[in-house]
Amino acid sequence: MDAFKNPLEKSRFESTNGPWNRLRLNDPWSVGYVSSLIVYRDFRSKEDWEAFYYQSGELRNNRLLELAEQERQQLNNFRLILTHPKEVYKIDPSLRGVNTSYGRTQEQLMERAAVLYQFMLSQGSDLSLMECFHCVWFRTIGQTWNGIVLREKNTLQRLADYFPDCTWKNTDGQFDHRYAVDYEMFKNGERVAAIQIKPRSYQQGNQPYLIKAREANRRKNEAYKRLFGCEVFDIISTTDGSLLNTEVLDRMRLALQN
């Protein structure tokens, strides 16, 4: 399968890394649980996935039309997660799911791009609105495909070779968001460990937003360990599934023995 290509020059794209997280444009409230949407079915191609994501956004629009005006306005306020994040989690889960369980249309991704553009402009950036749209598009649709369909599936195939007696269960978007766990590892039907699969940049980057992300994930992983009594291991891999931190395999084997 082909990977999505980033249409922006690397340094211009990376200049939006911090703002993308700071503005919470990556939150499920804004773009849906993309990690759940992309495993909804087996997509034949990256174009099939992109079309599905937009179609899911149209379905969300139809759901919104069934709601009262006040509820519709509340769910359309995608910046609520930034301005009043606690208010988001006070909303009834079934209603909140209209935002988190569906994709978005191209027009709605452009709305997120406009927010990013205005922020970048205020910081003295010369990024255009269309470049900001390309950032939103690639992070939401492209990186989700490249990371989950390509990197994660290929990495799991490698891990299956290392641990032939184990099985793997992928988590849904809500579980991943809460515990920073991509897959749980089982042996003889018992949960023995969990993993999150990341690219090289996650491990080596020293940008403030990455440091903050690693710390947030560490806290989430600790919550997982308290609840299930299992370690969460970071698997650093390439798109073709090659492991870059093979030393983690010994720690995983030790977890199997305990």
C-alpha cells in the first residue's frame, strides 16, 4: 500500500507542530477518533480511507440536523475543547459521540485550517491558508493512514514473529486517548502487556510539544498499569515495521515470564 506524501516542505510543516497540539486541533472533539475510524473496515487504498473520512463527516452533519439548535451549536463549537475543556466532558456521552465517532468534511477541515492560519499569522509566520489546510489534512488523514495502516500493521507482523505464542488486540480511539495504548498483548487468553507504536521522531525529538506529549503519555500509561497491572512498552518503528529500539524485546519477554 502507498503512503500519503506530505505536500509541505519539512521545516514549514514542523513549524505547526506545537500550535497543532496547543490549539487542540488534534482532539477527538475536533476531528473525531481517527484511530477508531480507520480500523472501521479494511480500506483498499489510501484514497478509499480519505473518501470514507469525508463521508463520515457528512453522516455527522445529518446527525446534527436531528438535534435541537442549542445542542447543534454546542457540537459545532470545535474550539470548546480549548476554551472550556471541562465543559466538553460534562456533555452526555451519546451526544458527545456525534463529534468523536465521526469524521469531518473537507469544508470543516478548512475551518480548522483557518484557526491554525490565524494563530500562525499572529506569530509572524508567512504560512498561507492553503498551507495550513495541507497541515490539517496531512495530520488528520495522511498521518493516520501512514501511522496506523502502514506502520502499525507492519510492526505487528514483526512482533508476531518475535512472540508467536501471543495475540494482539487493538484498542479503540477512546481507550487509546485515555491510556495511550495502541494494542494489548495476550498470552493464553491473559493480558500480559500493552504497547504504543511510535515513529523515530517521538523518541528523539526534544521540541516542547513532544516533551509534553511524552510526559502526558507516561501518566496515561501509569494509569493503565494501576488498572490492569501490566507494563506499557514504546515500540519505535519505521513505516515498513522495522523496530528501531530492539532492546525493548527483552523487557517484553521478561513481562511474559512474570
